[in-house]
Amino acid sequence: MNQLPTAVFLDRDGTIIEDAHYLSRVEQLKILPGAADAIARINAQLIPVIVITNQSGIARGIFTAEEHERVTRKLSELLAEQGAQIDDWYYCPHAPEDGCDCRKPGTLLFREAKKDHPEIDLARALYIGDKLRDIEPGLTLGGTAVLIPSPETPKSEIEAAEARARVAPSLATALDWYLCTN
């Protein structure tokens, strides 16, 4: 019998919503087909769903932290309308050149989530995203990593994920692999 993950860490852009490149307005939000249903399936298993996202547009002056928070609130509302809930949200506001550990593939935000949610075992969590940097923290922390390629995912990252993790065609398929308890 498989053990259920203690948490599911999801990337936001390209995994839950269409990647709008520096999303700053709620009008740009488009939930990917099946994403809300997939999150609701995780919720039904009473597994925490945590979003960790890089938001370098803040550091670059493209949008503000307040605009990011507004988008997050609206996305939460849209997901709730479809019976899905994100248990917590974490974001890195820095640019890649800032060298912080909160920007994925850094693990700081995942470790902060563990502090805020002590029931999470990072080595028994599931890490899902559309870029290699989204799933590398899972590999670093000993968890299970699944890449869900989007149109923005470079072929080289898909190949690297195939060698080091798993690649799924959709969030629903990835969850089929890990939410079954038989």
C-alpha cells in the first residue's frame, strides 16, 4: 500500500493557471483545464496544498506585491467557486540575479512551509511544476518530483526531469499516480 504525500507543493504559473508572463491583473487569470478539480481531489484526501511561486516581476518593478496579493486572492476565490482550496501561499519577490534562497530552485520557502505546517514531512511531499526549477526542491529535500510540461517548458528540462524525476501530461495524471492508496 502506498503512503499518501504529507503535502502537495504546486507551482502557480503554468501548473494551476496559464502563464501570462508577469501576471499583475486579475483579468489575466485563466485556470488551466482540470486544475481546480485536481486540487479538489487533493483537498478530499485532507492533504495540504501549498503554492510556492517565483514572482520576479516585483523586483523588476513590473508589478507590486499588492498587485500580486490581489491576484492571489482572486485565484483563491475562483478555485473556491470550483470546490478547490489552497491551504497556503508563498512567493519569492526577488529577481534571479539577487541570489536569494527563497527563489526556486532554492528551498527556503519549502522549509518555511514546514515550520508553518509541522505535519508536513518534506521527504514525503509531492512537488509539481512546469519548470525544472519548480521540482528541484523536491529532489533536494528527498521528496517526489513531477514535471508537468507546459508550452513554456524547454525540451532540455523535460529530458532532465525524465532522468531524475517523473513527467506527467497533466496535474490529474500526476495525482492519479500518488493519491491512490492501493
